[in-house]
Amino acid sequence: MDKKLLDILVCPVSKAPVEWNKETNELICRSSGLAYPVRDGIPVMLESEARTLTTDERLAK
């Protein structure tokens, strides 16, 4: 994931910054508790496409 892109992307729900999770290929927003998929290198920043984080995922750093 491009560092410059990560610097400007925010969660569309909470407007909080997102973190790249290389293992799951997702952008994580702990504030809203959502994980947005990255498909073919393109972040899908739609709430309807995001999955809800588990409690453990929300608390992990």
C-alpha cells in the first residue's frame, strides 16, 4: 500500500485515520470498528463493503 495514499485516506464513517493490515489485505479503522477491503490494490472505502472488527481486533495495536 502506498504510504502517500495511506496518509490521505480516512474512514468514511468516523473520518479517523486508517491502518494498513498486510495479512488481511484490509484498511482498519479502530474508531468506527470497521475493516475496508483492498481489491487489486484499490481500497474499497464503502461502509456496505466493510466488515465489523472483532473486540480483539479493535483492542489490538
